[in-house]
Amino acid sequence: MRIMVIADEESRYLWDFFDKSKLEGIDLIISCGDLHPYYLSFLATFTSAPVLYVHGNHDQKYERIPPEGCICIDDKIYVHNGVRILGLGGSMRYRPGSHQYTEREMRRRIFRLGLPLLWHRGFDILVTHAPAYQLNDGRDLPHQGFKSFLWLMEKFKPKFFLHGHVHMSYGRQHKRCDRYQNTLVINAYERYVFDFEDEVLSPLLYGKIVSEK
């Protein structure tokens, strides 16, 4: 199953210079947040693949303009072709506003998912907006990751952890791909394509070369 992940910045390659063939072979699109709702609706219009999303900390507009044709997976386990996908959007709380959480509030969200996690016997892909604590996150509070996500990976051993929020265009060098124990970690900034069956991720294969086309 081929998955396209997107986050934080609308891809000119897809939106400004769109060709329907660019989505051929994509079986699933997952947004990790902070993208315009019209962008998600645009992608949903030109593909038969489901478009899933979690909220970023700048996605308050979704309450007024929800992405049409897309599926919110925040605080849910969504199953696609047998693949279990857990969504937990939002960032660390750094000011008043929606889609921001303290570490304790994020733990409560996870606790409320106890029965679905038990029913589905865990999950295969963790989708968030924020990164995990000290796993390619930022040291400033707005971009600091959640320790709860580390616990989820240690406990349930998902195959993939997808996040956004930390832009790869920031001054420091953030990794596109990483690994935490048994989990492959992907920063979904702008876009990245991978196969669920992949055991090793190569930014040169899908991230860099696709971006340069």
C-alpha cells in the first residue's frame, strides 16, 4: 500500500502545477495538520484514495470550513485495508487556543482510547501533528514533542509514526526519516511518499527526488 503524507506547507508540485497522474498509484493520503482545508478538499477531488487528517495547532478554521470529502481521525483508530491508524492531532500548549494540549491532557486523550486500543489490539500507524519528545522536535515550547508518543511506540510497537509541525525549512537540520525502537518515523513536512511494506525508508527514493520533479 502506497501512502502519501503531507503537512504544514501546501506543495506547489501538487497544487500549483497539478496533474492528476501525480496521484496515480497512491492508495492513501494522510495529513498531519496545518494545511488549508481547500487543499485537502482539492486532493480528495482528484483521487479515489481516502484522505485522512488530524488537526494541527493552526487548524481552527476547520471548524468553519471542514475539508470536504476527507476523514478526521483525531482520537480514533481508523482501519484501511486492514491497517490500523491512530490519530492524535495538536501541539504542546503554548498559548490559549484549540488543538493545543499539555502533556497531562495528551495522556488523558490516550487513556480515553483504552477500549478502542484493546478492541483493535493496538495500531500499525501513529499519526500526530507534533513530534515525540526529543525525537527531532524543537527545544522551544511550541515545537516540543510529547513524551506520551514515546510511550505509545514502546507499548504498541507500531510500524510507522507520522508527524508534522517541525518544518524541514527551519534553520536546524531536522531528519525526514528516523527510527525509534521498532518504529519508522517520518516528518511529513510538505509531502513524502512511502510504501507500508517498506522496512527501510530512503529520503532519496521518495522525498528528495519526487520534490525535485
